[in-house]
Amino acid sequence: MQKTFVNREHIARSISQQTKLPITQTTKVLEAIEEEIVELLKAKGKVTLNGFASFYIVERKSRMIRQIRTKKPQLLLPRKVIKLRGVPNFKKFLASRNANRKSPALSTKKPPVKIKKTENIIKKPASPLELPPLKIFPPIEKEKIQKKIRERLYHLAQKLSREETKPKPVTQPPEKQVFIALIKQIKKDGIENLRFSLNEKEFVDIFYSRPQKLIARLPQKIVKQFLKEHLDIDQFSLPQERFALLSKNDKIYLQAHLIPTIEGASVYLKLSNPK
């Protein structure tokens, strides 16, 4: 909708057409009304035209504004402004004008939406804390407990004393048992000379020296442990010779010769009977 601006001349011409008065007179009447309203506002601060509107003065506080062209802030000083307030008849007229301008689609009232009432959620009170039943222990008799402790200690001391009097069986390490069992078996078969090499390999091949024949293959750990425990050979980088009694019952003596080599050591083991 195109806006139309009305000035004093338009109003004077419109009044002249309605009252059949010359336009000069209607213009003077308008000027007189304006001057009278201004004088009354200066004197009383408010002018009410019954059935039309009320004019009143409002004081505005100072505030900061920004100029449109220069974009610089500027302080706007406090000032008085004339405002217009329509009377009820004038307001009804404006409301009817606005209602006529609305489209029929917007003016139709929609049926009210029914809102379901939500049930009030009542929170159940928390259940009381359930504590386990109290256990009531019988009173402790200190003397009875001390008596039981003394009895247990006494029986334990007797048991230990009986075990100490028993002769303990002499058991040899498993490394010795394996190698000794092998030597005893070889001695029964009539073999008296053994030869083997110690190197970085995991197993040791044991040969009968004359003629050379593979008799057994044992882990090197077992062989070295036997040499250390029974013949006191623990350094394999030096030439050594050892003599030891393997078993009194079987009457077997061992005579060991160790010769260092590039890869490790060569061991010659001779089995003999005591004279």
C-alpha cells in the first residue's frame, strides 16, 4: 500500500470543500487551533480534545546515538517531546480499519487445541534402609584361648623333634642321577672309555672311544652339572685332570681329562675299578 502524506494545506482544502468556506479562512482556523494547542501545552502540559485525542509532553533522558553519515557517537541531550494518545472512540476507529485490512485466511479463528491433562506423578517415599541383623558374639574367655594356643605349640614341638631324629634319605640331584645311571649301565656293558665335546649346542653326543660309537645324547646342562658337582670341573677354558670315586657299592672310579678347543672343550672319561 502506497503511503500518502497529508499537510496543513490538504486539511484546509478538505475542510473548505466540506464547509463551503474559502480556503483562506480554513487555513487561518487551523493555524489558530495549532497555536492554541501549543500555548495550552506550555501552560498545562496536556490538552485533551474530547472524542478525538490527547496531546501531552514527555521528557526524554539523554542518551548516546550514532550519526548516520559520519558513524560517530554523539550525546543526545535531554529534551521534551509532544505525544498523541487516541481516545477510546479514536482507538475503535483504528481497530476497525486494521480489521478490514486483514486477509480472511488470517482472520478466521482456529479451534482451540485441547491439551490433555497430565496426571500428577506422585513420588513414592523411599524405602527405609534395611540393615543386616546385629550379630551378638559370646564373651571371649582369655584364659581358655591361651590354654589352647599352648597345647598346639606343645604338640607342634613334639612333632618336629620326632622328625629330626629320623634319618633323612640322601637324594642326589636329577642331573647326577641321569649321568650316574648312564655310567653304571655302560660299565656293566664292558665299556670303559667315553668321549664327548662341550660347545654351544643344546645336546651332547657321548661316544665310545674305541671304536667310535654313539652311545647316548644328553642335554648339555645335565652333563655340565655332573662335571661340576662330581668332578669339580667348572672352567672349560683350561686343561684339567680329575679323579673321583663314583660309587662305593659298584666300585667305579672316574678319571677325567679336559682339553680346551676352539669350539669349547673335549672331555675324555675313563672308568676303572679300584685295586
